[in-house]
Amino acid sequence: MRVPGQTILTAALLVAACCALVGCPPREEETPPGDNSGTGGEAGAAGGREWLFWPRSMRIHPATMIREDRDTGLPMIEARLEFRDQLDHLTKAMGEVRLELHHHDPGESDDQPLQLWNADLRDLAENRLHWDHVTETYLFRLALEDVADQPGPWFLRAFVLSSDGRRFREVMRVK
């Protein structure tokens, strides 16, 4: 037979034990989510290991196309860059972007581009400006100045120097 005082004491001990467990700090080898300590200030490093989600590949997405600018009525290129991490998942990027328009497939040549555009994805405001949440690509609306009347073919070349030091290059025919 239980005494009412024992039931209250048992309940109080259980509540105290639960409160103690909930308030326990993480073990030393655990790092709380969102804690960036231990990165050593180096891009991509966390606890001596490289960060999994830095881009490993880039492509000019097939949705890249020439369209008419709604505001000006002039043609523009909607260029989309897609980045994937080492798990082959879509990911964001930080780095410098250079987009060039060429008459011929530029391949490895250094011929002069018809037009070029630069963007700095290290700037968080600019990174947000170009990020398209729907396609999970970076969207660049490239106004075609003084080249819209030139015949094709046209090739878009993208260079990206990632903040972790990787270099990406891709070419796509757009006209």
C-alpha cells in the first residue's frame, strides 16, 4: 500500500530528473546546430574537415534563353547558373561571376567577347538578388547592348571563382 506522501515524493523526483536531463549541456564532441565555432576562419573548413556543401560542379542551366525585357522591349539573356555539392544536391554559391557573350564557341580561346557582365556573389545582397527560389539557380538578366542585331550563333560562357578557391567554366549556345 502506497502512502500519499511517497507518491508526491516520487513525482517530485521524476520532475527534477527530467528537468536536469533537459538542461544538460552538449557533450564536448558535439557542436550545437548553427554554431560556427571551430571553422578556424577558413572557408569550407569545419573541425579540420571540408564543408560538404561547397559547390563541386556548375552548369549553365538549360532554361537559359533569350527573352524580351518587359520594361524596355529589348532582347536580353536570362542566364541561369546551377551549382551542385559533392552529394550532387543543388546548392548555393559564393564567389565572383563573369558572363561573356561570344560569336563563336570560345572553347579555350581568348577571343574578345561581344559583351560581358560581372557579379559578386560574395556580397550577400547581390547573392539574394540573383537567387531564384523556384529553380534553385542563380538568375542573371543580361541586357544585350549593341549586339541584338548581330547574327548568330551566340555562345554564353560563364566563369566562376568560388570563395573556396574552386574555378568553374561552362559554355552554352544561346542563339
